[in-house]
Amino acid sequence: METAAIVLLGVGGAIFPPVWILGALCALPSRVWDMRDKWTGLGAPVFLVVVGTVLVIVLGGQHSSIGGYAVEAWHGATLLSRILAVLSGAYLGTRLYQGRRTPREPPWNVPHRFG
């Protein structure tokens, strides 16, 4: 399941960006990745595409119509989503290779050091 998710996220997202959503749906029920991995590998790319598209529009040139801004946003979002799809798949692939993280101790169980 995790391998299919990585292929759909990285390769599928780079070729045809909506395939990334299928990869994300495959990655969500995985027990190998913890919540931090899923937020980093799935949530961060979505956030970065939105922020990057806004920056493309803001830092881009002036257009005579709203259609010009829409085309610029579309091209920027497409390029960013393809790049971030590959990075998303690569991150989750490295986390799969490294294995599960050891759970952290709750703060009330951590021994305190005095001095």
C-alpha cells in the first residue's frame, strides 16, 4: 500500500497532478507513517502550492485583465504542484526506508534533571 502511495504521489503527481490526490488517499490509512510524516508529506505540499501560487501572482507582472492573472496562477500552480508532488513522494519514501519512529515519551514520564 505504501509503495503504491509513493508511486502515485511522486510519479503520478509529476505526470498528471490530480493523481496526487489518489496517492494521498492511499497514504492516509498507512500505519508505517505517523501523523507527523503524513502532515509533512501531504499537508505541507498543499499549503506550499497555495502560498507559492499567491506569490507567483503578487510577484508577477501587471496584466490588463483578470484572465491574465488567472493564466499566470494556473501555470504557477501546475509547476509548483508537480515539483512538490515529487518532493512529497521522496519524503515519504525516505521515511518508509527509515522505518517507524519510536514513540516519544509523554512529558509526565520524562525524568527531570536538577541542577
